[in-house]
Amino acid sequence: MEKFLIAIDAGTTNTRAALLDQEGKLIGLQKAAVGVRNTAIDGDNHKLREAVKGCIKALLTNRGLLMADLGGIVASGMITSNVGLVEVPHICAPADAKTLAENVRTITLPEVCDCPIWFIPGIKSAQGPIGLDNFEDMDIMRGEEVESVAVIAQLHRGEPMLLVLPGSHTKFVAVDRARQITGSLTTIAGELLSAITQDTILADAVGRQFVAPGDYDPELMAAGYKEAEKYGLGRAAFLGRILNQFAIKDKTKIANYILGTVIQGDVQAAEQWLKGRGTGHTVVCGTGTMSRALADALAMDGGFGEVAMFDGDGELPLSTMGALEILRQGNYI
């Protein structure tokens, strides 16, 4: 790169901006606790605009740079949604880094900055009319596509692979032999776990706490998983209260059990969705508790090939790595 570059990743609740030098090295990072959720609540995107503007200004000021020193700004994630800065339509799978690059929109927003911004689109899994007969074929992503591009660039082995991106929503991303994203499946596992932990009768049994990485117990997770296989989430989760009252007083162990009950639904959904697709190996991104539990559960199921974990955020965030690869494919940099 001849000039500096800023990569912005805006999600539901947070915005992150990374400053890269001419060699692509990270030399600055700014975060703001503002996301598209604020737009949905307020009815306008003023807070998001100001957050992005503030992050850009801080990155430049901290390094003594001017806007003219920037070769470009790239943005991905929910920032391209109807509650973001600019709505960019999803492109339809199958799609790879080159396809994404071909559909980047270059827009200048004077109220944010004078530098043109490259907006990367999200990906949807189907097109055409959607109704009750086929709505389960549709899935959407904004942000996960750039993370997926980064993982594919590093770990693709010339065979179909499944990427798993845990979070408030678990995203399963199918990739074919040609490195194309062929579709995705989303669950609200993280939100379900949060609701059960904080806002149900089980809150006391788990101490209103999630499982910290150092407290992860694969045996108790597996126990919850197996009960959910037999009885479904509702009954299996309530059995966590029974366990706490009559057998296991350790609330951390009960939290591990509840984690397993929630994750079982993810594995079941992914297994059903993958029928006919196949996967050579599965990569679970991240090293947190949810990632570890998902990796264990997928391996325990046995239907997902070799299961490995990948700590994606090294020197550069995954989203930044993926955005750079897309820009290279489109000869933007």
C-alpha cells in the first residue's frame, strides 16, 4: 500500500476502527460503544456517524496524520445495513473474496470524512420470493463474510469446510472446494444463554454468571447436551434447577450444564442444514468458552469431520484481515 488505510467494523453494539501503515501493520485501534442498535432505538444514525467520525479522527490525530495521508477507508458489518451508514444490498451465495470485491460500493460521506469509503456487502443464502414453503433456505450475514474470507485464506485445504463463528448469534458458514461461501445458518444461542442465565428461574442455579474460560467443564457441558438431545431445551434446562437443588450445589457446574443444553440446538440445526452439503473439516473460531464448548459438542456428534479451533485475532482482527483480502482481490490496494 502506498498510503495508510483504516478498516472499520461496525456491529450491533460496538464499532471498531483499525489504522494500518503502508506495510499493512496495525499501528492504531479505536473502539466506540455505539452500533446499529443505537440507530434502531433513536430512529436515525447520528450517533453511529459521530462514532465513526470520532474513531477516524482519533486514529489520525494520535499518529500525527492528515486525511490526505489515507489511501482509503474500508467498512464492513452492520454498517452496511438499513440501520447503518449506507445500505448496501446483500449479494447472493455462492460468493468468494473476488465476488465481494466486485460488489464493493465506494461512497463519500462528507458528514463523516472527506475520504471515500469502500463498503463491503453482506451475503444472503437465497434469492427470489420467500414464503412459508422456503423461508428456512434464507439466511443473511453482514460482517461474518469478511471474517470468513480471512479464515478461508489461511485454512482452506481444497475441500468443503464449515466455519463456526460464535457470539450473541452463532453463525455456521459453508465453504466449497473453490473457496466460495455457499450459504450460512444462524442461531440465537448466545442470546438464549444470556436470557436463561439472567432472566429465568434458573438464574439462581447458575449464579447469574456465564462460564468463565477457566471454569469450563466439558463433562457437565456434555451432560446438558445429552439431556437436550432427549428432552429438548425447555425440559433439559429446567433439569439444571433439579440438579442444583438435589445433587450439585456448585453453580459454575450448573452453568456448564446449561451451556450444553443450549449448544445442542446449534449442533442439531447445523447437522440438519448440512445434509447434502458435506464437510471435510470444521473450524470453530475463537478460544472463549462458547467456542470450546461448540468444538467439543461438534466433535462429540461425529458428523462434522475433523474439528479444530482457530484463534483468529492475531496481530490484525479477523475482520480487518478479510477486508484487506477483498480489497486486494479488487485491486483497491
